[in-house]
Amino acid sequence: MNKENSTENKLAGATDMTSGPVMRHILTFAVPMLIGYVFQQFYSMVDTVIVGKFVGVYALAGVGSTSAISFMIIGFCTGLCAGFSIPVSQHFGAGSFSRMRKFIANSIWISAVFAVFITIIVCALTGNILHAMNTQADIYDYAYDYIFIVFAGIPATILYNLSSSIIRSFGDSKTPVWFLLLSSVLNIILDLVTIIYFNMGVVGAALATIFSQFVSGALCTLYMYKRFSFIRCSREELRPRRSYIKQLLYMGVPMGIQYTITAIGSVILQTAVNGLGYMAVAAVTAGNKVRTFFCTPYDALGSTIATFAGQNVGAHRLDRVREGLKCSAIIGCVYSVLGLLLMVLLGDPLSLLFLDSAETDIIAMTKFFLIADAAFGIALTCVNVFRFCMQGLGFSALAIFAGILEMIGRSFVGFVLVPVFGFTAACFAAPAAWVLADLFLIPACFYCIRKAAKAFNN
């Protein structure tokens, strides 16, 4: 396709990733994403500390007991919005700005419908969900109050994720990070104010979360409208269109479901670990908190290659897509080696961030968990790079099979291996899921590239 205006995107402050050094584009896009992910995890940790310290252990347990279902629902919304941005990045890369604007408009219509529908359903079923998860009576009220308000704030969550995903589709990964930082600081301040000064408990923590999310979403939307003049739609472009809605759903729904499937596998594994006793649960909990920080570079690489592949497939530059895959894989593999060395050398002090020094046995278990996890960093690199590349190419529905394989891997370990081999098996559950997914993802990604090339030649 011919570009409607070859300088329009540059004048608007976006980044055209269809030309220039590939490695530079990958790094300059991924680093701000990494900073945002790290700060988000830091804020989440501080948020948890505030609830535990000023509201109490039961409140902390109540909030913590909702994490799996929260990840399942909020993760679906996050994946949905990320999927909606894929056609936007593709047509941005192609320079087809009118079609790009129509995709943006239709993504707004669909997001509004999903926001209302999901909010009503999950709020109505909150009590049933908590009972189905066997939430204990002494923490039930805390869990209900917190997650009900978080669910009620789903429209704010979708607003932020959609607007930030669209901004990133233009090659701008820095701006959403700034608004995320602002949102995180605001959330911490509001946590302190509502919990300490207004004594609102977990209700205050939940309100702080959704309000700060709304502020960041509103600022992203305002920035996007002011900064990128080429997204301003005419009345005719704003009209809902069935063909555009169909394509957006094809991209977004599988990505949302992928998050949900991953959450199901994690819930099954956690259930198995719970049967091993408090020491195993404590070790896995502490290990997962450290792992969350450890995995942020992989998350950043995944988001980067999705945008990079989207723009370049739109520009029919599959040679750059292949080069982007190579560069992302190299970065991920180098980090994986460094990360393993870090866990071997610093596994004990990292565990002490969440455990008392007297718990020597649990600390040793946590270090083993971290080393086992880090040893398969290259497998995790491939999961993120190849899966997100497929999604950027427009094959979200095919990529969902990787999520199914991950769920199967974790479920097999949880149901079959953990009862036999105990904690050791639990440590290798995530690596088993990654390896199983890679057996599908790597050949599938190259198949998608070949299929895209064949479509261009026809």
C-alpha cells in the first residue's frame, strides 16, 4: 500500500519502525516498557505492604485470595485491548491512515460494549465466584469488598489499556510509561490517605486502584488525541462497521482468552501446592514475587515484537520481521544467562526480601525454585518473542494454542507430578509449560511468516 502521507507519522511524534536499524528500534522501544513493568511490580508490592501493615493480616489474606480471579478477568481485558491495537499498528505501518482511524473508532465501540457487559456479569457473580474458590469465612468480607470494587472499575481498566496499547502501536512506548508512573504514585498516595486517615480499609485500597487507573487512562486518551493529529476521525470514519468489528474481535478475543487460560493453569497448580503444606506455599509465594521482577524483560520483549511485527507486516517488510525476531531472541538469551547467574549468586538475599532470616529451610526452597525457573529463561524468551510476533502478524487465534499447551503443562504437573515428587515438581511446572508451548510456537511462527509472504505475493 502507498502511504497517504509519508511524513505524517513523523510529524506527529510517532515512530516508524519500518525503516532504520532493527536492534535500535527493539531496544529503544523495550527499555521504557521494561521500566514501566518494573515500577508496576514495585508499586504492587508497596500496595500489598500498606494493606498488610495498616489493615491487618486478615485483610491482606482477603486481598491476596482474589489475585487469581483478578488476573483472570483483568488479564482478559488487557489481552483484549492489546489485540485491538494490532490492526492499528499494521495500518500505521502501511500508511493507510483512513483504515487505521476506522479500526480505532470501532475498537472504541467494542471496548465500551465489553466494559459494560463484563462489569455487570462479574459484579453480579462476585459472591458466587468467591464461594466457588472456597474463600474462608474469616477473610470473605475483605475479599468481597475489595474485588467487587475492582470489578466495578473494569471500564477504567479498559480505558487505560486501550489508549496505551494504541499509543504503543505508533511506536511510542515512553508516554504510557510516564502515565503509568503517575498512576502508580497516585495510587500509593491514595492508599495511604484512604487507609490511614479515612480508615477505609480494603475499600480504600480498591478505590485508590480504580481511580488512579481512570486518571492514567484519561490522560493517555487526551494525550493521544492532542499529540497524534492523524487519528482524529471524521464523522463517517466513526461509524461502526461489521467487517472491522469482526476483524478486531478475531484479534482481541483470542489474546484475552490466552490470559484467562494461563490463569486457569496457575490456579490448578496453586491448588496442588497448597496441599504440600505451609512451607511449600511460602516458598512458592516468595519465589513468585521475585520471579515477577525477573520476568519483566521478557514481558517487555513480547510487547516490543508485537508492535514491531505489526508495523512491518503492514509495510510488507517481512525481512525486518525476521530480523526483529533474531534481535529479540538474542537480547532474551543474553538476559537469561545473566538472570541465572543472578539467581545462583543472590537467591538467598532475594528470598529475604519476603521471608524472615530464621526460616532457613523455606529460604533454601525458595532459592531452588528461583534457580529452576531461571534455568529455563531461554524457553521463556521463545514463548514471549514467538507468540507475540505471531499476534503482531495477525495470527492471534493460532497463538492461543500456546496458552492451551501452557495450561496443559501446568495442570499435568499439578495433578500428576506434584503428588508424587512434591515441591521439586512444583518448581519445574512453569518451565514445563514454556517448553511445551515452544514446541508449537517456534514452527508455528515461521509458518505464519511464510503464509503472510504468500499472501503478499498473490
